[in-house]
Amino acid sequence: MFTKAAETCQALVLEVFKLNPDKDFTPYEMYQQLIKQGRSYPRSSVQRSITDLTIEGILIKTGERRKGEFHVATNAWKLTNKQNEI
């Protein structure tokens, strides 16, 4: 599923979003996606990657909150419209 160029956690997170352009993910859902693909990163690294991609203007918060790990409401993110067009 992943390309060889996607080696870092941030690159993998971005690739998952690009492969699923109409889907949004909470950090925990993204963590689970990476685990399913055989990639293991600390959850804090996944969250940091999402934060960094948001600061760069690549991801946006959707405003939707879903129960995440420990049944705590967590924000979801998706690609910006600009990124969907690429």
C-alpha cells in the first residue's frame, strides 16, 4: 500500500490521507491504519504528524468529534480541499 518514498511517520500519515481523500481520521484511527499496514509508530508521533501537517496547511480539523481510545471524544482531520485536487 505504501510507496518507498513514505518512510517517516509524517509521510506515512500523509499517504494514508491521500489514498483516502474523502475520509477523515482521528489520531487513534490513523494509528490503527498504520498498524494494519505493518507500520508501528508511537501514538504521540502520529498525533504530532497530524499537528505538523495541519500547521503546514495540508490537513484541517473537520469539527467532528468521535470516541477514540479510552472512549474520549477526539477531533477528526482530513485533507484540505487544495490537497484533494493534487
